[in-house]
Amino acid sequence: MSRPGGDSIGSFRFTARGHALLTAGGVGAGRWSSLGPGSFLFRITEPVVDDRGACAGWVDVEQHASQQGRSFTSRGTSRVYDAAGRLARTVPVEIHATRVES
């Protein structure tokens, strides 16, 4: 995942029933839907917790993806909210992913 401030590694899982999960590089859940042949949209909400384990806010991830074979590239925006639900910042994110067998 590429975003201002650096790159990171993540892992996603998409189910046949439309669930989208972030399982590494953060933890979150949401939904995906087809936008037509070779393209899809996914939204995932990722909780943010502080050092004590209390909710410090959440990240709303929205990505528009193009798939070719076993890979996809997506672009979108992550909106970061504080614990009171106020938008703290908006971050552009680009993802390059390759499918691996589980």
C-alpha cells in the first residue's frame, strides 16, 4: 500500500458473498461489489486503538480496483476519524496486490 509518508504491506481477503477483510497491516472489515468486468469497489472500516486498547477512532477505506489475472491495482481515499467521529484527515492510498493461495 502506498500513501504519503511511506509504503506498507497488507493482506486482504474477499469472499464470494461480498465481504472484504483486511487481515494484515491492520485489521478491518467491510464489503466489496463488482463494478463490471475486471473492476470492483471495496470499503473497509479499520478501528484505531490507543496503547491502552481504547478506541481512538477509525479509518474508512474506500478503493476502486482494476483486476488483471491474479493481480489488482486500486486507488482511493482513506478517511481518518477521531474517537468523537470528527474527520481528522484524508489520505490518498494506492494498492498493488497479487493473489496468493490460502
